Amino acid sequence: MEDAKTISELKSLGQKSQEMLACAGITTIAQLRDLGSVEAFVRTKRAVPGISLNLLWALESALSGEPWQEVSRRHRTSLLLAVDEREKNANNSLQARRP
């Protein structure tokens, strides 16, 4: 990850991933690192409806250095639970703001 200058240069991510992340306001490797794979995926999913879980595996792969195939096999359940929890928290926050 140290040699990459743009998101598209990260392992498992390319130009299309970079464009989707940019739609969610994620434009730098530092932002991606700070947010983590789950938060980046949830934000991108809100900005780009219909994205696949492959982006989640690719994001985690880019940040962890593990091949995306290993990420999807080893960390699938924990990542999906984290995404579900993050989305529930976001929905609860929205409902709390309504009068």
C-alpha cells in the first residue's frame, strides 16, 4: 500500500472502484484508511445503488493486503455483520432526528 499514490493503484482496486468511491466523497488513500472497509463500503453503497459485495472484499483486501478471495472466504461473515450493524446504526440515527 505504501507505493500506491491513488486508490486505483491499490491491490484489488481499479479505476472503476476509485470512481465509485469518489461518488461517496472518498478520494484519497488516507481517507480510505481512516474510514476502513466497512464504512467506505456503506457510504459508497448509499451513493452508488446496486454495487456488489465484491467492492467490500476488494476494499478489505486493499487495506489488509490479503487477496480478495481470501477476504471473501475468511472474513465474509464478520464483514457482513459489520455492514449490517453500521447500516442499522445509520437508520436509527435518521429515525431519531425525525420529529
